[in-house]
Amino acid sequence: MATARMEQAIARIEAALTRLESARPPGRSGEPEMENSPRVLALVDRHEKLREEVAETLRDLDALIAEIEP
């Protein structure tokens, strides 16, 4: 039962990460590409750090679950 809840939580996290990766600020005509703006670069950096933290936390949870499961 706990494993099913963990799998559901992981699926929700992965879906959220997919949505974040595909989200981009809408471009406005006449404006330069926003990909290189300092704000976007800072958001991309923060997003990558959060992905790493989530991955590390999931590894920790997997290890804990492995310890308590018979």
C-alpha cells in the first residue's frame, strides 16, 4: 500500500517536472528571444537545482523503503 502511494507521488512529481520543462514564457513580437534573459537563465538554474534535490530525496526515500520492506 505504501509502495502504491509512493509510485503515485513519483508519477505526480514527474508529471509536474514535465510540465515545468515544457513551459516557456510567451514571446511577444518585436522582442528578442527571452531564452537568454538573466531572469530566464536564473529560473532555469533554479529549476535544475530543484530537480537534483527531488531526485536525491527520491533516492533517499527508495533507500528507506527498501530498509523497511521485508
